Amino acid sequence: NNIFNYSKQNCQIWLQTIKTQTFKTKLIELYLKETIVNEKLFLLEQTLTIFANNFGLDKQLLIIRAPGRINLRGVHIEGHGGSVNSFAISREIFIISAIDNDNN
């Protein structure tokens, strides 16, 4: 269940969406702690605001979240029958992108 699967919403709608209780509830399901959720919402709002200031509120956005992970061993050995030993970490990256219709 991808909480960022609100395809083709513009920046203004995203800024409204992240302030809803429904969105916050979905984040709590993902992060499990409300303090972490509040931090993520603050950072997401700041990032969207910076985007809006630079590119406008009307751009259709795509927000991508990639959780961090560490591979202790196993890079490229799983194809040879070896085991992979990776786990999630408390880091992630958010990417906000939009199509620039002016330059195709």
C-alpha cells in the first residue's frame, strides 16, 4: 500500500494532502511512531514548499520514497546460490519530480 501513490497531483494538492489525518494515519502505519511521522511531515512540507517556490504550485508531481538498507554481505552472490544479509535502516530519500511541459 503505497501512501505516495497519488499520481499526477499538483504541488498545491500535495500540500493539502499531507495535512490530512488520513495521510498522517498512513504514515503512522509505515513509521509506527508519531514523533517520526511529525518529523517526516515537516520535512515533506518544507520540501514541497521549496519546490513550489521554485517551480510553482500547478506542476504535476511525482513523489518517490526509497527506504535505506544495508547489505552486510550478499551483493551479487545470491545468483550463485549464496545468501543475502540485508536489513532496513532509519534513513530514506524522497525525490520530488515534475514534467516541464515548456521544454518537453
